[in-house]
Amino acid sequence: MASAKTAVLLINVGTPDSPSVNDVRKYLFRFLNDRRVIDIPWLLRKLLVNLIILPLRAPRSAKLYRLLWTDKGSPLLFHSTSVKDKLQDQLTGSHKVFLAMRYGNPNLEKVLAGIQAEGFSKIIVLPMFPQYASSSTGTAVAKVMDVVRKWEVIPDIRFIDQFYDNPGFIDAFVKRIQLHRTDKFDHIIFSYHGLPIRHISKIHPNHDCEACTCDLKFPAHGEYCYKATCYETTRLLASKLGLKKEDYSQSFQSRLSDKWLKPFTDRLLVQKADEGVKNILIIAPAFVADCLETSVELGIDYKNLFEKSGGNHLKYVESLNDMPEWIDVLKDMILSA
């Protein structure tokens, strides 16, 4: 038996092993063939992903990953590894912390096999996504359950499925934002990863996603609604920052079609530039570690878009990464579980 009784499993979405076209293609193959990511019939998904999307997207994505890559490798991986190590230092000998990626390495199935071999009596699973979505938290939890259900001995398993309203999480992000002196900017944008509207509609089929007023008030049906929890995250952050309603906006990035959550971040940035807004601070509270969607999409692509559209400066606020306050939040969530 393991000396530590509880395994802590941190799960993030994943990253290619390198920015080469081949490794990016392998990563995208695993990611895009997940039925929770592209929720269409199996055969249609296979044809769409393997014959249309991958041949076009892999080379383009590889170029973007080369912009992201550092001497230490992928930021998502080395920040997540640092979080794992620092969290281990904060927890007592009764916990052992593991890191896995839903797609890519460290491979989730192999990490779970290691946990099984060590014989832990309890597992705490923490997908690193503040707001629940079937295509992020949902697929991570489902994969863990699919693997563990085959074990002869199934230990006590606890899932921390979202933490968008955790006071410590909000305070940590506020501290990160305040390092950039919000009063020096004309406007603040909270940008969240986009999601197809049909994904939201599956969560609450009796409520029209596009007509919902969750941007004004958290609805009774919003507990696992990604859109509603994103807007609630924004309200909590804005309140802590002392922002007035006219000081900030919320939008969604990384869309693949017009049938995704609106407003779109890129279009909002052009609109703000047209309105004469010159300096924007942009924050991505759906991410706890910097990655392609933050460092490149927001920090480079959208910065260039805004400035070419007439704005003077767009500044991206770094994610929580391995800041001490974030490690403290994780520790508290683990011990509370």
C-alpha cells in the first residue's frame, strides 16, 4: 500500500509533445475525435475530423505552437508541472499529487494505472477548468470513470467539477489583474473560451440559451451552464475590482462558427476600436495556465487586430499559472474534499 492514503489527480486539456506538424496532428486527432468535443454522429465526426479538419488545421496550428513554445517546452505543461510540484510541497504526507492531460502527455490512462498500482484508498480528481463544460470537465471526468470502473477495487473517488465562484479563486485572479493597474486602461474585457450554443442547450433544453438573461443575473438553471457560470465569474471579479458596468465587457473567443456563444472577442475588439477606445486590458478567467488560446490568440493575434483597427494598446493579463495564491486555493479545495 502507498504511504499516502489519498491521490490527488490534476487534469488539464493537453498539449502536443512538440510544435512539429506530426505531433500537433496527433494531439488534434485525439482531441477532435472526442464525442464530447465534436458532438455529432461517429461516422460523420470521423470523416469531418480526419479528412477535412486535420489536413487543414494541423499545419496552421503547428505554426501557432511554434510561437508559443519556449526553451522549457509548452507553457501549459511546464506551468501545470510546477503547480503539481508546489501543491505537493504544501500538502502533508497523506496526499500524493499527480498530473495528467486528457489528451497527450502525461497520459491520463497511464497516470491512473500508476495510481492503481500504488493502492490509494481515496482519489480526489480536480479538472483544471473553473467553469463546467461537457467538452472540458465532462470529458475528463468521464474518462476517469471509464478507466476506474474496470478496476477490481474501486477506491473512494471525489470529483471537484468546477470552482468558478470559489472565493480564493476569485481573489487570486483579482490579485493578478491588479498588478496591471486597471485604472490605466479605458476598458476591460473578460474573454472566455467559446462553445457551440448546442452544447449549452443540452444542459438545459427547456431554456433558450440565446434568450437567457444570465448576463444580468445568475439563473436558477445555471449551476452547470457554462455561459451562466462565465457571466457569474465576471460579475464576481468585477465586484472585487470595484468596476462599474460601463468599465468592462464579456466575450467569447476561439470560435469555429457563428453558432457559438456571442459576443465574439475579435468582433468586440474591433467595435471598441471603432468607438474610440484606445487601451484595453483583457483577461481570460476560463484558463488557469497560459496556453495557445491565451498567449498567442489574445496576446498576439487579438493584440494585433485591435491595434490595426485603431486602438493603441491591448494588454493580456497572465493566467494564474503557479502563483502562490493559486497553490493555496488548490490546497484548500483538496483538503475540503
